[in-house]
Amino acid sequence: MAAAERGDVASLTFAAAAPDSYTHTSGGGAFGTSDDASVTALNGSDFACGDTVSFFNVIEMGATASGAQTIEMTNVFSADADAASGVGFTEIMNIVIDPADPAQSSDAGSQIGVVGFGVDETGAEPLTDTGDVLSGSDNTLFATYVIDDLEANETVVVRTDALLECDAGATPQGQLLASLSRAGIVADGSGGVDFDEISGTGQLISLTNVDAIGPAGTAQTGATGPDTAAAQVEADTADPPPEELPLTGDGSDLAAVAALATIGVGLVVLGTSYRRSARI
């Protein structure tokens, strides 16, 4: 867990949805269902090429938080395996606040806006859209977004769904990593503030034994659970070209963020505009 120095955020938790808790064709899971609903490590034997893998960012606001806060967060995902190329997280399918998750404890006013996204070729800050998926272990898929209207004593769970794709004919080895790499408060009840970094981020989720990931279309051991994504609001929207979204990633362009459309209850549909190349 991580905490902001000034106490507005009591803690941040990054975890993966338990593989047997959702349908891998669409992503899902619910952090608050039970103690076994989330995990801190994943195994390739629970997944197949083309699966959607779900992760949780859990924001717990402190009792002394003043007004409505806005937090900026960055999640990063390995776009290729670290030992031998051939499998990686290639696309962010959506970022959603699922109102059906029992862990949610808020006035349901929070919305999500995307600040930046892409594939960085080094995996080091500042992240820029200069890389490609399945082309080396340093390449990192990332999404930076803001969550607004976070108030005292609220708990908001943000679920991020990432697509797991394989390079045909490859024999990948090693692991993939996912992380909450950066988080900070960018606006509070008094207006915009400098990026107030929340210390202690960098919580890692490893997906090991990537050589055990099954071929596309096969049902792995974790693909039989209930799908809690039914609470999402589906929308048929055109995929905007990546250059239409601000890629500052530093929280300075809140006006542009506010102008981005959110759909339903905190749902941002990302679609194929996040994919640098498609290899199944």
C-alpha cells in the first residue's frame, strides 16, 4: 500500500483479479467479493493467448481529506516477456469503475479521464509513445488517467483490463510485469495543485511461466469464473487516433482531461487505438 504525505489518501493498493473469478474473454472480477478475489501474482497456466487480464487500483481516501480530490495514476504493463520474446500485454481494453464491486464506498460521482497512453520503448519516466509491442522486454504498455471527485472516507476501485497477445510461432520465456508506477494528487477542493506525489507506488504483479500460456481459443484453468463486467455500460464509439489525446502525463492539462468523454459510470472505452501492432 502507498500513502500521500499530507494524508488526503489513506492508501493505494494494486492487485490482479483472481484468474478464476471472471471470464477471460471480456475481463472482470470484483475486488470486494472476498479475500480471495484478488491476488499479487499470476501464472501463465491460467491464461491463453487473446485473454483479457484484469487488475485493480484501490483508492482509500483519508478521513481528513478536504473537498473533492483528483488523482492522476499511471499503470504500466510489460509489452513483451523478459527472457525470450513472444507474449505481452498489447492493449488496454478499458478502465472502469464498476459500481457492482462491493468494495466501492463512495457517492458514485467519480469519473475517469485519460491523460496519456501508448507503448514506451524504455519503460522509464517520462513515458512516451515511442515503442512497439512484442519487440523487446524494455517496451512497456502504459495508461495515465485521472479519477475525480474523491472525498473523505471514500473507497473507489478502478479496474483496468489488459489484452494478452502472443507472437505466432514464438517460444516466450520468463515473466510479464504489471505495476502502479506513479500516482499523485493534481487537484483538491481549492482548485488545481502541483503534482503531489503519493509515495510508495511501484507495487508489482508478476505473471510467471509465460511458456505455459495456452494457444488462442483454449480455455485455461482460470477462465470459468463469473463475469462481473455486466455492470459496465457498453457503447459503440469510434476509436480516436492517439494524437488527439494529450500525452503530457504530468497532470498539467486538466482542462483537456475534463473535455474527454466518459461513458456510463466511470467507463472509458479505449478500443484498438491503444494497440501498436496486432499479433495473435
